[in-house]
Amino acid sequence: MPSAETTPTSVHEPDPVRPTAEDEVAANGSELIGGPIGRRALLGTSWWTPVRIIALVAIGMFALGLVQKAPCYNGGWFFGASSQYTHACYSDIPHLYQGRGFADGLVPYFDKLPGDMQYLEYPVLTGVFMEVASWLTTGSGTIQHQEQWYWMVNAGMLMACAAVIAVCVSRTHTRRPWDGLLVALAPAFALTATINWDLLAVALTAAAMLMWSRGRALAFGILLGLATAAKLYPVFLLGPLLVLCWRTGKWRDFGKALGGTVVAWLVVNLPVMLLAWDGWSQFYRFSQERGVDFGSFWLIMAQNSTDPLTTETVNTLATLLMLLCCAGIAALTLTAPRRPRFAQLAFLIVAAFILTNKVYSPQYVLWLVPLAALARPRWRDFLIWQACEVAYFLGIWLYLAYTTSGDAHKGLPPDGYHWAIGVHLLGTLYLCAVVVRDILMPDRDPVRRAGEDDPSGGVLDRAEDVFVFGPAAHPPRHAAHFDGPHVEWGSPGKTTDGSL
């Protein structure tokens, strides 16, 4: 029988990358379940494929996250109850069931709400998600009973989103399905999944990334437009995609992506814009008028300054900082010695938005988890970042416990909370720095060390550069082009049959 290196299928369909063979942390962690996967393991040829295993693990971790919220289920979600903070089981979902009129049958965006918040302050597709969950919630019993049902219904719907995210990440890098375990086992993912409705937008974004990796630019745009109709952050992915298509001359594909995004967003938003403008625009007004809030470095500045910045000033400065980050990412893309991978830039742009924003809610980590798994699939760096996010998750609830009780023995005072914010910021900056290093030194990139170019890049994968600056305009001769899937970039003759 011919060897794997000489059969035609080994060139066109190379073996999946085994993380236990290239990642020391993964290898050591695998001892808990029997040790590293062998070359002749049946996984991938039986029903127990990597994607199915990862989906089940994601559902299992999500279920553990539900158990973590159990102390709040019986009365802990009442406004003012400090137990939801001391047990770190807070969720917006039961609070907003009554607070945004779902318990009273009010129609989001069309019916005015009592109180300061006149309309639902969420994008339209998230509002639809919330409304559907209210239809599935029993209207009988006490309001506490209804809130419990509403949370459980939303949890079931969000669990489906979590499974979709894990599957999409597993299938985006065809040779690296096990990278989906980074998402499935992420501690911060399980802890924050049911705080809010962010998983809807994250699932649509992950599906969009999968479509782009398969070269389906229009489907990518449609899904990204739907994701942007559920949360604002996905639209930022168009920025790095624009620069990558500029560098490679793939303008037609970018046009399809942009057109699909705009049309899908309009299909969801335009009816509400025309029929209920005040309700539709509430999200954008609230985002603009909202002051400095939890989790941001702006809060540290505000709470340690005798002359705090106004909301308008913070909006202006945050926008300028974000624009500077965008310019830096664009310059990095056009001058890097080798074209960055799409997932790397997608992670950097969303991380920049999180770091410069005037608020960081703990569930925002969900935006980054799938992108981090695709951008830097290394367990050590991923777990360092996750540890920082878990520390912040605990810090914000202890801080809220302190503010509601006023007792330092029952929570975390402002100075301690500032340290928790700093840990979150440093953890995210650390992962950004590692990704930037991988871009500038492609031989450090785990994906490219396995012999690939940009497996999540779709039409960008193995594409030739047509517009570059700096070192990228004069690459080393051996890295001038991609010589088939069996040769590693920048390291001629290195095979990718799985024995790196």
C-alpha cells in the first residue's frame, strides 16, 4: 500500500491537524480523557466526528452555565436583590421581561414604555428574538413565575445559538476542526451566555465567517447584515475585509459581501424605520447618550478625576481612538510581509471596538471568543485571556454587591473594581499583541505553521498581492507565491501530512 505522502488524496485532502500533536497544553489536557489522539483513531470516520463532539461539549458547557445561574432562579432576580451579585448569577433577561413591556403584551418599538426608557433599546432582530421568546412564555401564574419561564425559554433558544457557533467555528478551518473546542470549553463563554441576547449576533457572525471561508461572498454579506441587525459590532468586519480585498484586488467579492450586508440589514430594519421611527432609533439614541459605564478605562478615569469628561467629549475621544485603531489595522494589513488572515484582522477590529468603547458589559466577551479561536488557536494564550475575563466577570458582580450594600465585606470597592477592569484590558491587549506578532512573523502563526495560507479567507486564500506597501512589496523569493497545499509558506519542502 502506498504511503500517505504519495497518494493523490494526501495532497488534495490533507489530514486534519491534531492539536495534541502541536499544542503542549492540549496534549497535557488530553490526559484527562485518555491522552492524545492517535494517528489511527476512529474519530472522524464514525458517528463521533469532531464537529459532533464539539457541539455536544458546547451544549454541556452551556448547561453548566445554566446551573451556575441556579441560585438566582427562585427570587434572586428581583431588582435590588444583592444575592444576584454575590452569587454572580445576574441576567438581564428576567429583568427586562417586565421592564420592557413583554409581560404586558406591548409590541417592541411601537408601544411606548412607562418610565425613562420610552422604547426597547435593542436592535430590531434582537427585539424580534425577545418577542418570540415572550410568545412562548406562559402568561399564567405570578410575575416571578413568568420571568422564570421567560428566562428558560430564552436559555433554550440561546443554547441553539451556542451550538451553531461551535459548529461554525469547527467547520471554518477545514483542517482544524478541533479548534472549536476553544469555543466550547471557554469558561467565560459559559458564564456569560445567558446574561443578555448577544449569542444571536455571535451565531450569525460565526455563520457568516463560515460562508466567507467557503467562497460564498453573498451569503456572507446576508448573514453579516442579519448579525448587524441584532448587534452593531459585526459591521466592523467589513473594514478589514475591504483592506484585504484591496490588497488582493478582490473587489467583486467585496461588492457582493457589502451588497448582501446592506440589503439584509434593510430588509429587517426598514419596515420598523418607516412605521415606528422613534422606537427604531431608541437603540442609537441610547448608545449616543449613554454615559461612561461599567468595564471601560473611561470609568477608571471618571472615578479618579475631579473634573470628569462629559458624555459628548467621551463619544468624540472614543470615536477618534477607534478610527486610529482602524487606521493602524489598515496599515498593518497593507505593509505586513505576508497578507494577514481574515480571522486575525476580524479579531483585532472587534477587540479595538471593545477596548475603546465607553462601556464593557461582561457578555461582550462572547463577541471575541469565536474570533479568538480562529485568529490564535493556541490553548495557552487563549486560557490566559479567559482567566482575565473570568476575573473581570467576578469583579463586576462583587462591585455591584458593594454598591448595593455599601459594605466592603460583602463586595469589591471601586479601587478593587478598577483592578478588575485593568486585568480585563491587559488580557485582551495581550491576545491582540500575540495576534499582531503572528501577522508580522507568520512562522509563529499556528495556522500557517501547519502549511496553510488563510483557510478562513475564502477567495483570499492563496491569492496574489496586487497592492502593498513597505516590506510586503519586496517579499523573500521563497515566499513569493503559494506552491500548492503540500508546501508550507516560507519553509520550502515541509510536508503537511500530519507529521509536523
